[in-house]
Amino acid sequence: MAPWPTALLALVLCLGPVMQAQEGESGLLPRPSISAEPGPVITRGSKVTILCQAETGFETFILETCLAGNCSKVREKKTNLSSETEARFIFTSENADIAGPYNCIYWKLGTWSLRSETLQLLVTATPGLKATHLHPGWVSLGCVLLLLLLLLFCLHRQWQNKHRSAWLWMAQGGQQTRPLLTKLCSREEARAAPPRCSAPRK
């Protein structure tokens, strides 16, 4: 019969912390839910609605922000309708000041609720940016492509300069041979023969 008291004592010791935790929360209302519309990541200048919901209704809903265990009230909504279950808090993200963690807590019939889960709101400067960073590999690839385009441009300019020099040389060579052809034709005319050649027209 000795093992029974020992087993009962062990059970009491194991259930003690759980019972104390339940007793600590027994005087609080159920935890509300918190969400953001259209989402927790928004662009600067757009509107966002933080939605707090209590299944059993509320008298006062408080939206707060908590940092390092210290919570401060941001907005508050009161109602006289016992059937109302949600509170909407609308913000315009003209700057990044509204970014941060948010929680909801409500009051009803002289009792506070448990604090909601934390909603982390992010404000980005570029539409569609999801608070991510470019991978270093993409940056390196972009630099390589840029250098390759620069090299191709330099080779193209060098090829153009080379062919332009060759064309100028040929043009100058044609002008130098023109007087020689004229002299040869003059000799032919001196022999009383009709001219059979003429200087080419450029």
C-alpha cells in the first residue's frame, strides 16, 4: 500500500503548476484575435486596418504596442452594444512610424481579457517589396553582365575605328594615283592617237 501515497504525491506535484496557471487566468476573459487588412506588410502611403475580435463581445477594446514588456495604448474603441464583437483601427502609412508590434486587449463586465497574440506591422517604401534583400549572387551576376556589355562596346568601337582607317587610306590612295593616270593619257595624246583612257571619276 506504500506506493499509492507516493504516486498521489507525485501527481499533486505535477498538476500543481498547471492548476496555479489556470487559477491565475480564471479571472480573465478569453484571448481576442488580431489581424491586418489587407495584410501585415504595406507600402508607404497606403491604408491599413488592424482588426481586433472578441467572440463574447466587448465594452472597450484597446489597441496597444508592447516593447520590452512595456505596453502603451495606441487607440481605443468603446461600444454600448453587447453584440458587437470587433473593433477596427484604421491607419494611413504616410511614414514608417506605424510599423511595429501590436496587441489587442478588451474590457467587459468589469473584467479584462487575456492579451492577444502579437501582430508585427511592416511598412515598405517600394510597392511589392516584401522586406527581403537581394541575394549577393544576383548582385555579382549583374556586375559581370555589366562588365561584359562594356567590353563588347569597346570591341565594337575598336572595329569601327579600324575599318574607318582602312577606308580613309584607300580614299587617299585613289587621289594620289589620279595624276599618274592623267600623265599617261597625255603621252598617248602626244603620239597623235585618240585618247583611250580618262581619269576615273571619284
